Amino acid sequence: MDNTIAMSKNAVVAFLGKKSDDFTREDIIRFIAENGIEMVNFMYPAADCRLKTLNFVINDKAYLETILTLGERVDGSSLFPFISAGSSDLYVIPRYSTAFVDPFAEYPTLTMLCSFFDKDGNPLYARDKNGTLLDGSNGTQKVYQYPLFETSDGSAEFTASNIKIASGWANGSYGIRPSNNYVTVDKETGSTANENVLNMVKLLEKNISFSAPNSAGNNITFYKGSFHDCFANIEATLGIDYKSAQTMLANQISVLNQTSNSRDAVSGVQLDEEGMDLLHYNQSYSAAARFLTTLDEALDKLINGTGVVGR
């Protein structure tokens, strides 16, 4: 174990044996259950620069899981002057990396700092007394778009042979920011914040239309559903096409072999058959030669061995 963890003054870090940046909800629940924690405090700042505290008595695991996941509702108009009473509902969500045991509490208490979210789940950014965002954007969200994939040959068209993960993603030059949520003046995002990642996961589960241009340049919708369902459909379609192509190839090879065998049956040369024919032709030639020799001897006898009577 890392000495910085083993020697940590934070009892939560020492008990869990991991850095605070790696804390999860399950880690917090386990620490509370195994260390006799009776209360959980949520602390969050307000416009008067003072920390506010919400106290929760822990006597039910389901209740603990709920507040750690969904947080608790607070009145935003009493905390920040730029929030109107008509839309004052805010939610404070604990940042697990900030968990520590309160040494001054009367009862065993685990305290965590929180982030603010509105009723729609959007993070609340830090503002000055005039309501201006401290990041200087004044409400205009800056969006940077970087490619997740690129081609290995630099061309604009993706194929199965040239697609690859973009170099910027691979070397860490850019990526998905876990969260846009920050409240403090230094604009540090909570190390365990994951709102953007969760939003991306939700988007992958959302039903949308997938389309691609055809040869005429017109967009054709080829699937409607979630990203996961579309990917599964493409996988199934490719599997069916692959199996069909294999079957067609096997059939074509079978037809080709049959055609080749039929051609060889008509025009091909069988060495055994040709060898037997040569032997037959050789025997026929020898028989004909013997016949001609016998005929020649007979003619010679008739001509030279016989003569005129009385000669």
C-alpha cells in the first residue's frame, strides 16, 4: 500500500486504502456501516461566504443511498441573491472525495462538501454579487468539439481499414470533462463529479434516428433506436451478411468444381486409359506386321518355288 495512504490523517482514506479521488458511493456506505457513523453532514457555501450544514441521522441503508445519490433540496433564494424566489429550488449533491470524519461532533459524524444543481439537474456555476458568472462567459457555455475517430491515411472517408482513435484522445490532449460544476472561486471541479459522463451515457440510451448518405447524396435513415441497439443491429446484420456471403462462396466453388470435372470428362487426358490404348495399338501393329511377313513369304514361294511342268 502507498505510504501516503497508510499514513494519511484522513480516517476515511486510511480505512478504505485508496486516494480520496477514487472514493465511490459504495466506499462511503461501507465506511459508515463499519465505523459506527451515526450522522452525515452536507456542507455547502452561500453568498455570505459562510458554510451551511445539513444534518442527516443515519438509521436506514436505503435512505443513506438516496441522499448520497440524489442529495437534498435547499432554498436557493436564501443562499444567493441572484436566484429568484420563483425558481429557488436547488439540490446539494455530495462530493465523495471530500469526505472526512468530523473530530468535533458529539456523535460519530461523516462530513462532505457539496455541489449545487438546479431542479433540472444542471450544475449551478459560481457568480459574483451582480450575478455574473465567475468564469467570464456570462452564461454562454463554451463548447469545444474534437473528433473521437480519424483516418490513418488522412483522407476524409472512413473505411474499415483506415479508421482509428483520434490521436488527441489517445494521448490525452483532450477528452470528456467529467463535470462543468464548480461553486468555489478557484473554479475547481469535484474529483468525483461525473455529470457529463452520465449525460453521455443517457444520450447513448436515448432513441434517435441514424442516417447516412446514399450514392445520390441523399440521407437515408437506416435505424431508429438507441446507440446500443443500433450497434447491435449493425452487428447482427453484418453477421447475417457474412454468413450469406460464405454460403454463396461455397455454392460457387461447388459449381466451379462440377464444371471443371465435366470439362475434364470430355477433353481431359486419363494417363491409365491412354497407356492401355498404346499397348493395344502396339499389339495391333505387331499382328499386322506378322501378317504382312507371312503374306510376303507365301507370295515368294508361289513365284519362285513353282514353275512350268517339265521344265
